[in-house]
Amino acid sequence: MNDSGRRNFLIKLTTAFGGVGVAATCVPFIASMDPSTDVLARAETEVELADIPPGGVRTVAWQGKPVFIVHRTPEEIHAAAASDGSIDPQADSKRVQQPEWLVVVGVCTHMGCVPNKEGPGWICHCHGSAYDDSGRVIRGPAPKNLEVPPYRFVAADKIVIGKA
């Protein structure tokens, strides 16, 4: 073999082994970006509603965040329907799938604190934001309503949060 043929052969061989080495290095790295089994397990949260009395609130964890599930009374439903919030207007009917059940992420939209249920609605004591019984911001500095997570009713008394 002459020098140029040998050089071309070595270049091709080095390139081939380099490509295999890069692939062997990248595949585990790329695979590590897939969600782990514990993350996938937290992707959905199933909640039994039967033991939440009217006027009661249950807090559950979903993706590391608190989610407030409120069994609203007829009075709370009526009050929520009569208003649309003031800072981030939205009809109550757009925030609930069934009027008696409100499901919202319990994280203040201002700085990420967890508001407390006080009287009608929630108060965030970090900076004074207030939310009504539909999770709509009625006093700032929070700029937006409490988030409504994706959820679905799988039975009359059971919801799954995390997949609509």
C-alpha cells in the first residue's frame, strides 16, 4: 500500500472508531434525560372525594406542589359565579368542571408562597395577595389567578390530577 492509500485508510478507520466512541458516550447521556420512575409516578395523583365534606378542603401533593381540592357549598358556588375576580378576570365556570368541586394549585402567583384558607378564599401572608373561592386573585401583588391543574373525573367521587 502506498502512503496516500495508507493515510486514507487510517483516516477512515479513525473516523469510524471516533463515531462509535461518540455514540457510545452520547447514548447513556441522552437516556439520562428521560424522566425517572419516581418522576413518572408523581405525574398523576388520584384523589378520593367522598370523604371531603361540603365546605371542606383537602391538600394533596402533585409534582411536588400543593393542590387545594375544595368541596364548595351552594353559597360558595353562588358567590363565585356572581364575580369574575378583579385583577385577572375569569368566569368561575371556566375554572371548574363541576361547580361543587374546585381544584387549584396552591402556590401564590406572585412569589410562590402557599396561601392559607381564611374565610372566603385564601390569603398569602408573604406579600398580602388574596384569592376568592374560585382561586381568582382579588388583591395583589399577585398578577394571576391560582393555576387550575389538568384533571379529570374518573368517577363521581374520584379525580385524577395530572392528565385531562
